[in-house]
Amino acid sequence: MDKGVRGFRDLICRQLSHQLKGEIFDWTETGPASRDFKYRDQSRDSSKSAPRNISEGFGRYLPLEFATFLKYARASLMETQNHVIDGRDSRYIADPLYSRLFNLAGAALRATTNLMLSKQRQAAREAADRRARRRRT
């Protein structure tokens, strides 16, 4: 991880996911989406899941475990994107806000994917180093 990262709140993927969560909550607070309780709750749940999983993964310290939680966060971000699409299809959301939320979820997804791949590579390097050390002893 970058030396500038001291806590999970410093992670760009978590910042973007947290911002998305706030905007999903703001959008579902009023209007037609607020009255479709199942849709509203599912949209909110998926948007809450991504920053929660990123934060939990960060606390695991081990790169492979962190990567697993980033994988869960990716799935939640994709689910949130799908809820945004469903909201447009149901005419709960106007095109400008639809584009904003879909693109914000996409940015969070890209940042999360990049960190996940980095943690997977780090875990693979560490495993290879351990195997090499065992062969030398």
C-alpha cells in the first residue's frame, strides 16, 4: 500500500464508495424511489456494503484476505450500478443523475479492482518468497 495510506479512509476506492453511498441515500430519500421500499432498501444496502467491505478488508492486514473483501466490494458496486439502471428503467431517476451515479459507481469499481489486483499480486509475491525461503533451508 502507498506510504500515504494510514487508514481505510485514505483509500481512494473507499472514498469513492462512501461518496456513492451518500448520493444513493440522498436520491432515495425523496421522490418515487423513496416510496418503493424494497427497491430503496436494496439500493441502500448494496451501496453501504462496498465501503464497509473495503474498510473491513483493510483491517485484515494480510494481502490475500484484503483482496477477498475487495472482491466483495466490487460485487456490491456492480449491484449498485444495476439498481441505478433499474431506477432509470422505472423512471425513478432522471438522466443527469443516472449518469452521475452510474459513473461514480464505475470510478469506485475501477479503483477497487485496481487495489484488489495489486493485493493479489502482493500475496502471490509473498507466497513465492516463502516457498523460496523453504527451499533454501
